[in-house]
Amino acid sequence: VVCPGEYFEDLVVVGKDLEVRSTGGAEVTSVIGGGAGPVWQITGAAVVRIEGFTVTGGVADVGGGGIHAEGSEIEVRACVLTGNHGGFGGGLAATEGSLVLADSTLSFNEATFGGGGAYVEDCDGEISASLFDGNLSELGGGLGVHDGEMVIRDSEFRDNEADAVDDSAGGGGIWAYGDVDIVCNTISGNRSDRYAGGLFALGGEGEILDNLITENSSGNDGGGVYLYTSSA
């Protein structure tokens, strides 16, 4: 249990069952990375819950800048992930495990390759009631999802951008590969230099239901939505 304050730390959790929560919430409790790796690095089949923190200042060449979780079960609630940079997953990256992300804000993060706000690969779980705002990447300016059984619901994706480096770039708001369910979200004001200003869905059989997709723009195909080899 963590009291309000600014904590200048890079944190590593390996194979532990751990809950870390703040008493005052993300507005008054920050973990600030040193810029030489992820702020939180979680590996080794850990089971970790993080609640009520602002996470900023992370820089990673390959994985997630703010939170990087590999082969673990993580739950992130009521957090603000902002001002981080990663290779895949500027604010958060979760691979080969499970992810619950809820009631959180991911803003003004950048990723070189995919998932400016967050990148999720080979994970099961859910993203809900969260805001992705002003993030930047090549694939999935706001969010990139690659395989796994993920549900994205009741969230807002606004003013994110997919910056084209090559012809595959796209998904200003969301880039989703595989069986990803996208339900009851607002996807607005996102941009892509190449494909899919709002949502790029490729492969898989996910459900896209009851979303508001508006005022997005693309340099090529799919101002709002672009489906490619998809039976969504």
C-alpha cells in the first residue's frame, strides 16, 4: 500500500503474486522511470495487480515503455500511463499471458512499431472503461492487439495516430489481428497515414458491435473502418 508522492524508480517483479495499490489514486501518486527501460517489468509467471498510479518516463527499445509484462497475469486498474515510449506498447505491453485493463487512461505515449497506447499479443482478457488519447505508433496508434482472446469494450479511442513507415501501417485508433471482440466503444478523431483511420481489423472472427466510429481519417483506404482478410 503506497502513500501519495512521486517515486523515481524502475520496478522489476519476477514470479511473484503481488498487489500494489495507492491510497490516494493516480492523481497524487506517480512512479517515474529513469528512461533506461520499462517503469514496471513483470516476468516469470507473476500474478500482479497495479491500482491507482500514474506511470511515466519509461523508455524501452523493444517492449513496453510504461509497463512491460511477459508470460504473466496482470491487472491494471485506475491508472494513468502517460509520456512513455516503447518498441511495442508505448504505455503498456502484455505478451503470452493475460491482461485486465480497466478504468485507466493511456495518453501521449509512443511506440516505434505497434500499439502507441498499449500492445497486447497472445493474451486473454479484457480492456474496459478506459481512455486512449493522443498516442502514436505505426500499427495501432491507440491500441494494437495480435492474437489471443481479447474483449475491448466501453472504452474511448480519440486523437490517436498511426504514422506510416511502410505500406502496412494503419489503425489510428485500433489495430486488431485475430479473434478480437470490439463492443460499445467510441472511436473518434483518429488518423492514419495509410489504412484505417479508426479501426483496422484483419484476420479472425471477432465481433464488432454497437460502436460509435466517427470523424476519423485515412490517407488511403478506410477512413472509419478497414477490414482485411477478416470474417468479423
